[in-house]
Amino acid sequence: RRVLAEREEELNLNRGKHEGKAQHSTLNRARMNPFSVMGDSMGAFGKETSILNRFLFPSPPTSYSWSSFEGELMCIVGREGNIVPCTVMPGTCTRPPGDLPVPFNMEDPASSLVIYCHANGEDVGVLYEAGHWLCDTLGVHVLIPEYPGYGMAPDSPNELSVNRNIYAAYDFAVNGLHWNPKRVLFFGRSIGTGPAVKLASELECGGLILVSPYTSVKDLVSQHAGIFTSWLTAELADLYPSDACMEHVQCPTLIVHGAVDRVIPCDQARKLYKRAATGQKRLVVLEGIGHHGIDLHFAVAHECPKLFDLNAQPRYMDIDGYLADPAMQGDTVASPVPVFDCRSRTWSRPTLERGSIPFLRQPPEGSAAHGYQPPDTLSEPTNSYPSTGPGTQPGEMGGLRQTDANGNTTGYIVTDDVLLAHLKAEVSDERLEFIKARRSPQKSPTSRPLDEPGFPAGMNLEDLGHEVEYRTDASGTVVPRASTGPPSGPGGAASAEPKLFVY
């Protein structure tokens, strides 16, 4: 301690008098606790490498796969490229009988969306039935993002990586589903209350629900391993200081805790309740209940309608609509389930076989979602693409064939411009085939060959199919169609590009 204090004093003298307040504050912290100064220098490295991560996040055996929960399992890609499995569970409105509007549909969708931050001994598969129970009981939509290292989520779990995954779910709700942030609720249980409090203190949201919360990891560890051990471990990284974050929580807050909880003492829930800055808060302590028990969730279901307005704005999540909208399609992720990429805010339909592992892929420059400039010559779309490096090769319809690391085809990327050129070529080919059929008298007894009288001399077959339009007049003679001029474009300019109608 003396060496750290002397070293801090030397640094303070070199910084100048105008930084005096900040210098004394750092020096006082070093004198009171030398580990705090070391923790500042460690920063994110300490949070990612802390030995406590093994204690806080003991990931259980995987209970699901990428082929589970068909229609309810999604892949979310965070802004840092983190892949997040997430179950999306739609709910229906549950208004009390005396509060039914007229007209009222019992199948009206839910109004609020709950992001559930689960405990450290369960994954998304274990919580599948519990998530549907919340949908049916509270009348809400539920998102359950997976923690890194849990289930099918890659990476290793720590405070920063877990926060990133849960933030990706919030990003998906706000920017993917275009949900009103004031209709988003964070629900945390046990270790999940840490990230729930953290994000609720920094992001706009409509409510915070905490079941069996803790004030900080340091306080949690000190209950089981003593103060000295918590100093040597938790203080270096300052993991999940929920007590400090609660001072910045402005949304309505519900806290539920068991009175005889031996894992996280109930006193920590009382401290968080006092620290909450919002005036809309409620603390429920259940006598005779420990850390686990369905009664905790029953209490949530009983108290939530009193604190949160869960039926104000019914709305469907409409994921199928977003997946069907061509303007929202991206091509940055190959996945067996629907994907939302928070980096580009685009959706992707499933492109891999069920059960396959999603992976990020570099989109070609020809992607419509990444500012692709179409080639000048649309008549030869197959050869007009610029080189985009390994993994992309010209494919059908002029698109680029996407391959994985083993060279297997994962799909084709075709822009609207290439598709339009392909359709034009198909229409032209069909017209040529029709004209060729009329040259042969065997095709139909009513067809006339082109060399019969009535066709203009020197008529070029290719011109007939591509450049010039002909019609049959009243006498049965094939004559060029009268030109009425091209349609006028914006500003009175004539557009030389013919319109293409596809039925």
C-alpha cells in the first residue's frame, strides 16, 4: 500500500495543480484499497479473465440444438459480430373481464415485450416452457437471448460478453421489430439481474423486473467465501455493481425475493429497493421461500399488472412480414433459422439445412443491401460481375454463388437488377420461340410461315424478336406497329427503357 501511495503521489505532482481534485480522489482510493487502482488499469481485461467467471457462469449441458423450437428460434447477430441464439415467443392480450374494450378480440396480440435474462444454471432450452408460461400468464411477448458459452451460443461467458448478447436482443427488438422502447421490459433472475439492471440503467425501457437480485458480485462472493477472498477476486474487475447502477434506473421497478434465500440474502434486495431512483417501485418479500421456487414467478404475475401497463398498445411482432420484405433482406449470415443482423439492420431467411451451425460471411459487393452498383451491360449478367475474392463465384442468373470454408454451395445472391435482366432475357427468348414456331407449318394448321406473302421482304428474324414490334392489319398483312413514342419520364425526359410486366 505504501509503495502504491508513493507512486501515486509522484504521478500527481507531474500532472499539475489543475488536476488536484482528481489526483487526491485517486490517491485516497489507493490508500483505502490498492486493488481498486489495479482494477482501473485492468479494465475490460479483468472482467473477461476474472477467475470468478467460472463460478458465476457454470454453463449446464446443452438442452437444445439449431433444429429445436421450429418457428420460435432465431439467430441474432450483435453489432460486434456475436451470434446470439434467441427464442421469440408471441403472446396474446390478457385484459381483465371488467376492462374489455368494445369491440374486443380475445386473440389480440400482447402490447409489451419482455427480454428475459436467465439464471446461470439454465439455458434457452430449459426455459422454453417457462417462457410460454410468462406469455400466457402476463400476456406479453417474450425474448430469451442465450448467454455466450451456453446452449448453442459461441464464445465464453463473462460480464462483457453476456451484456453484449442481451444488448443484441434489445437492439433486435427496437431496430428489427421496430418496437417502442417504452414497451420493452427487462426481466432478470438470480445472476441475470446483474445485466438486467445494467442495461435498464443505460437504455430506454418500460420497466425492470428482478427476481432474487444481488447488490454486487463482491457482496455475493463475500457471503460464501469471506471478505478477503472477495477482495482478491471481485474487486479487481468490479463485476456487476448493481447497487451503483440502480441509482440511474428511472423506469418502474418490481423486486421479488425469498425471505429465507441462502444463496443471495434478502437484505441485498432491500438495499437495491432503497437505491432505485424511480418513484414507481415495489418490493415483494415471500416468507418461507428460498432462492428457487415457482412462487417467485407467481408473485411476479400477481404484481406486474399493478405496476406496468401491459395492455396499452396491442401489436404483432410480424417476423414473417419482415422476412418477406425484399427491402429488408441482407446476405451477411448463413443460418438454418431466420436471422437479424444488428450491424446492417437487415433480415435473412434460412439458407442452411436444419441443425447446421450459423456462420458470418463476407457479402459480395454485388449485394443490394450493401450499395451495389449494377453493371452497365445487363445483356451479359453472368460475366459482368466484379471479382469479390474467394467464396464467391458467378452462378445462375448472373448471381454470385456463396460457398463455405469447404467449398460447398450455401446459396446464390441475386440483386434486383440482375433479376430484371434475367426476366427480360426470358421474355425475349419466349418471343423468339413463338416466332420460330410460326415458321413451321407442322406446328398448327392456322399458323403461317414467315416466308408466306404478307410478310415484308427482308424481314430479320432477330429484329422481329428483339428490336421491332409488328402487328397484323385488317388485310392480314404483317406491318410494323405504329410508334406512339416512349413514355415520358420525370421532368419530361423520355425513357428509352421499356416496361416489363410479369404475371
